[in-house]
Amino acid sequence: MGAIEDILLWSATKLAPWRQDALRRLANSPVLTANDHQEILNLIKHKVGFTFTAAPAAPVALNKTHLTGAGSGQPLQLKSIRKVTNVNRLVPSANLTFEPAGLTVAYGKNGSGKSGFVRIFRTACRTRIENAAKLKVLADVYGSSGGPQTAEIVIDLGAGDVPITWTAGAAAQEDLLQVAVFDTSAAQLYVDSGNHIQFLPFGLALPHKLNELCLVLKEHLDAERKPVTDQINLLTVAFAQARDTKAQAFNNTVGAKTTDEQIAKATIFSADDEKRLGELSTLLAASVASAADITALAAWIKTLIAEFEGFEGALMDAKLDHYRSIHKSAREARKAAGFQAAELFASDPLPGIGGETWRRLWLAAREYSISDAYPDAEYPVLVEAAQPASCVLCQQPLLGEASERMTRFETFVTGALATEANSAELVVEKTFTDLPQLTVMAAKDWATRLDQLRKRNDNVATAVALFKSGVEQRREVAVTILTGKQETSGSQSLLASTVASLTELGAALLKEAEALAQSGEIEQRQKIVAEQNERLDRKVLSAAKDRLIKRRNLLQDDGRFAAALTEVNTKGITHKANELIDLHLTNGGV
């Protein structure tokens, strides 16, 4: 079985319909358009369950008419080409006869007509050329006759001569698909791991192209998926506190398979529920703090200790000095780059070259060039197709001085000083991002918890309040330093550690809760608190019903994207491509 037949069999028996369609497109066109990408993506997304207002057009599988050597299958002999009309400067009714049992060599001086015949065969048969301009057959611009470009190609399929009429621009006859035109323009080289040069038979590159297409489609799918995952992360339900309730358990388990009925059932909250909440609050207000309350306070203290320890490590004097040091280093590195820019670009017409505003402009221009204007070309692109390239900013050709200036700009941006400044600024940026956040101290229940703490130990509560104030002030100082703002005069509040006293109080509370748990009254109170928590959290969940449905829908979309990304996995394609090369690639020697 030949390479073409192997590819056709692989496509028909192993590939999903969208991949068959993609192979067909790749066989028909050297470069797929954005519309091709979208149509193939729609086929993939339709397969994995995305809904469409109108279903995508059915995929069209690769077949023998799309590939060289896949014609009628009958033995074919090329006999002659004759009656050539209006092609290049070939004489009217020019003809060329082929030796039936040997090799025909056409030779002659430049302009004798050799290429004219080859151009006809390129469009009448099949060729590896992917450049539409090279495939175009030109008319005799010096001739006096007009009309279409035509010729007659005579073949023998075993039953005598059969003339086939060729007209420029018309579809090729299927029988001629068995004839492949291979010239210097059509040759594609394959270099193996030993650097041996080998020729790829037509069609053998298709699995490689499908592989490349899958990587492009993966980028599209990743880009489409990101907003979905971002929204999922934002669609949280804000409960007053984390606790073991059915409402919170349901919220944590909402997934792609959660039904509308399950959400509706979990979010029921009636007028009776609201009335019962009032009754429970009255019951709890009339009694002393329960073991559950004390345990919850101890747990809060434990969380607070963890947050305090994080701030102690990030906001002490030594750390603030470190922040000043790295910001100063970044500022000086950028200043050094700026001095270099002032020296390099002193003669340029506009000021500010090398500055922050100019640098953002240059980086944006680079991104536009690589992504849209000149994909995959090294920036800046100065020459395109042996002509001055167009500037990505002004769209004018980059002639002498402008081309030289672009080169100087890029040399500066990628130079040692600019690179050092970029690295130093990234350190500052990461340090700023890593600054700990106020979570426990900024929570809605902070005042309530601090009041509970004060009733237990006024000194500890006062120390905690002072620590919070110091954290807020020092964090503001850290932000000011790392963002390059002017520091205000005055000393920072001290961060006197309260961890030891908080740890001691938390341990005492746990012992007290354990003692209270021995009482039957406390046991009853815990039941009331548990019922209240269940209803409170169900009330929150009820208000968030629409968010739950939206999150579920987004999780479904995210699952479909995951399935779509599995579809564009290249492992099987790569394996088949290598298998076909090992089986069919002919070693042409060194």
C-alpha cells in the first residue's frame, strides 16, 4: 500500500470526522484561513456538546480526489501535449511528444518554451507548489490573438489514446491526478535526525500539518476557556463563616452534573424559615455562651495567629529596608538604561526615547508585529519579500534611516542595561504581589470577634487591636515603597508580637469548651446553634441561587473545553506521522 492509500485509510478508519475535514482542507490549501480555523473549531465544539443556534455544516472527509496519485487507479501513460494556445510565448499549436517506453528529456536555451509546458502540467495534474502566483499560467503578452489558454493532453489508460482538454482555471480531470509534477519549485525536503536529506512523497506532510493545526486550535481553545475559568473562580458564595452545614456542603459540591432540581431543592428558604430564625436567635440570646461558640472563638484565634505570623515576617523593619533596597536597585537600573538611551538617541527627532512610556509603546508594537502583522517573524521586521517592510506603527515602508533606527531601538530594548532594569522591576512587582493580605482582620465579623476576645481578656484584645493598626500602617508603607511613591515622615507603629498570648488564650478556651460540653444544657444549646447555622447558610444559598446556576453552566462549558482540548491532542497524530515516514520515506543519500 502506498503513502497516499495509507493516509486515506488512516483518515477513513481512525480519525474523527472533524480531523478528516481538516485533512481535506490542508490538502486543498497551503494556508488555512481564520474562517477555516473557526469552522473546524465549531465542528470540535459541536462534537463535545456545545450548543449552536445553527449546527455547523457537516464535515467533508478527505478522499482520493484531494491527493496526488489517487486517480482512477488504471495504468496511465502520458503520450503528448498538443494544440497549445495562448500560453506564454509558445508557438500556436505547439506540441511535445513523450517516449512511451523510456525517458523524455526536453532541453533548450532560455525562452525556448520548456517552462511553458511545465506550467500547464502543474495546473492540469498535481504539484507540491503552494504558491498561487507560481501556479498561474500566463498568456502570451506579445501575441496578437486573444481568448482562453488551452491545450490538449493525450494519455493512454490501456485502451488507446484519450485526449483531455485543459483550460486555465478549470478543474483538473480525475485521471490526471495520477500524474505528479516534481520540479525544483515543488521539492520539499525532509531532514532526519542524522541530517540525511530525504524527499517527502506528496501527502506525507499532511499528518505534520494536521499536528501543527491542532497546536493552533489548542491556542484558540485555551484562549476561549480562560474567561470561563476566571468567572468560575469569581462565582463564590459568601457565607458568614466556614462551618459544617448542608448548605455549605452543597455549595462545595456544585458541579457540571448538578441539576436545576437539585439547586432548587437546596436553596429553598420560606417565610416559615425566616420566622424560625427569629425564634432561634431569641433562644440563644437568653442563655450563656455555648461550647460551640467558645470552640468557634478558639478556632478564629488560631486562624488569626497564622495571619499575624505572616505579617510579622513581611512587615518588620528589616523587611521594609529590603523593600527600599530592591526598589532603589530597580530605579537605578532603569535610570542607567535611561542614560544609555539619552546617549544612544540624542540625535533622534523626538524626546523621551527609552523612557517608560516609550518602552510600553515599543513592547506593544512588538506584540502586534509578532501576533498580527508579521506572525512568527523576528521583530523588528525590516524587509519582506525583498522589499522594505511596513512599519507596524506608521504603516510606511522602513527605508534607510527608519530601518536603522528600528534596529537601534531593538538593540537598546534587548540590551544588558534594559534587561537588567526589566529584571529588577519584575522582582519589585513580584514582591508587591506577594505582600500578605488582610483576611481575618478585614472580615465582616472582626468587630464582633474582637469584642468576644475583650470579654475574655482585655489586655490581649487591646494588644491585638494595636497589632492590627500597626499592620495596616506598615503594609501601607510597604505598598508606598514598592510602588515608588513618596514616603511620609514619621515612625512606623511597632509590631509587638501577640502570638504567645493569643496561643495561651486559645488553649484556655478549648479547655473551657470541653468542660462545658459535659453539661446537658450545653448539648441542647449546640443543637439550637446547629439548626440556626443550617438556616442562616440556607438563606445565603437561596439568595445565591442564580450564581449557583451560572457556576454550574460555566463548569459544564469548562468540561466541554476540556473535552475539546483532548480532541486536539497531537500524540496519536505524531505517532502516525513518524510511522508513515519510517514506512514510506526514501533515503536519497547524502
